[in-house]
Amino acid sequence: MVLSVEDVCAGYRGRSVLTDVNLDFGPGVHILLGPNGAGKTTLFRVLAAVLRPTSGRVLIAGLDPHHDPSAKRLVSVTAHRPALSPQLTVGGNLGYWARVLDLPVVLRKQRVAAAVSALHLHDLVACKAGTLSRGQAQRVALAKALLSDPPVLLLDEPTTGMDPAATADLRERLRGLAADGRTIIASTHNMSEAQALADDVTLLSSGHIAGRGTPAELREQMVGRGIRLRIRARLDPTDVLRGLGHESLHDRDGAVLVEVADDSGAETLIEELARQGVGLREVAHSGNALEEVFLHLDGQSRHQPTYQAWDQQ
């Protein structure tokens, strides 16, 4: 494993955010998923050696970056807002950061050229960073992260604000970097993107690891094997569903999500709702496994103390 997290606890000003976190990551694309306040930002800061854990340790290729400064170059972080100088060209930004890394001149040029090639930035090298689209700027930020040739990349919401074409392009670049042997850990709230990109997903809830596996495995572990229905009705059907013995969740767009055992259970529920006078506009299977898992976690977190304010510091 390239990156290991062993019994890590961390927090701010005496307040615990992460508790007994144990993880191992090898090459590939690993998605970190959890509700706001779950501890994702804190975990990234610990992995990047920005925040020292109160106990436990992080190992990157066998080295602890919190005690061995040379290990810090083994991990690079890309924030969801690219830190680029708008007045410098793309080439100027990359050259500047290569100098910050104190790379020898020959190696500096090699690394900049390799990063430009890896992210297909040849047409943008002479463009000022301030003129780039969101997707282009994120690709440049990722190229900047590659200048130290790190085996580990930490990406915080890498596709935020991107259009579908830019998102698909970045996904292709990330898959290519993973195929070259890099370990990529990305946090995201885009469930469709996470499901398409992830080799595996780590669930973080209230500072604890709540589960890990493929999207399908996590769906079965966290939610069960049943079918989740997405219901739209003229009036909120929550009370009627509760009367029929079904607990439900509200999706972001106002639809109601409810679990049934199988297709037969779905047919029975639809018949019961119609019998009770619920005006159904749409009933469909909710097909994204990670979205179901996330909503399950989010529903649990609403009943527990959250440390979101601390997590964002």
C-alpha cells in the first residue's frame, strides 16, 4: 500500500473530529464520501501533513510526513478552487511553482513538460490563467500538483463547477494517472461522477469510517438489497407512507425516496398510495447506488452531533 492511516485521531482546539481512522490506499482512484461535517477536510489535512494528528500516524511509502519533511513531497493537494495567478500564463504558473519546489533547472523543465503532456495543456501554455474556463483551470491545477512527481494526489471536490464535457475530460485524465500507478484520493458530492470514477469508496460519518467498498457493495452493506423508489406526488406523501409502515427520505429536489423489498412490494405500495388518494406524478427506481448510500448517511448524521464548523477551519 502506498498510503496508510493507522489509528488516527485529530481535531481542533481540543474538539475531536476524527476518531480511530484506519485506511490503506494503493494505486487507483479512491473516493472519499460523507455528509458535511463528517471530517473529510480534516482527514485531507492530516494526510497532507498540514494538521498533526493527536494520535496515530500516516505513512506514505513507509515514511511519516509529520516527522520526516522529505515525505511531504510524496503527496500533493488540489483544492476545489485552483490557486493560480491570473496574470501569469499557464506556463508561467507551472514554472513558478516548479521554482518554489526548488527543482534543478533541467529537472524543472522536464517536470513542467511532463505535466503539460499528462494533462494535454499544450494549447493553453501561452494563455493567461485568468482567461481559463473552470475545467481548464482545474486541469492546470492538477498539472501543478504533478510537478513534484508525487505518488499520492489528494483532490478536494475536483469537478465542482465543471460542465459535463470538462468533467468527462478530467475523469479521463485521472484514470490515466491512476493507470500510471498513482494513488488518487478525491472527495466529491457528485454521486454520478463518484460512481463512474471510483475504484472504491470510503464512507466517512461523524469522524468515523462507516464503510468501504465498491458502490454496489456499499449500497448492500448500508441500505440493503431492497429497491429504492423515487416518488413524486401532488402533496407530500410522507404521512401516508408512514401509515403504511414505510419510513422515507426527501431528495434534494423534493422527491420522496422509500425502500421496498422487491418489484412486487413496489406494485403493492403504488396500489396502496392510489387507494389512499395520493396523486402520483412519477414513481421510478432510484438508480445511483452512491446517492442512496449518501442519503442514508446524511439521514443518520442529522441525529448526531456535527463538527462542521471545526471541520472547515
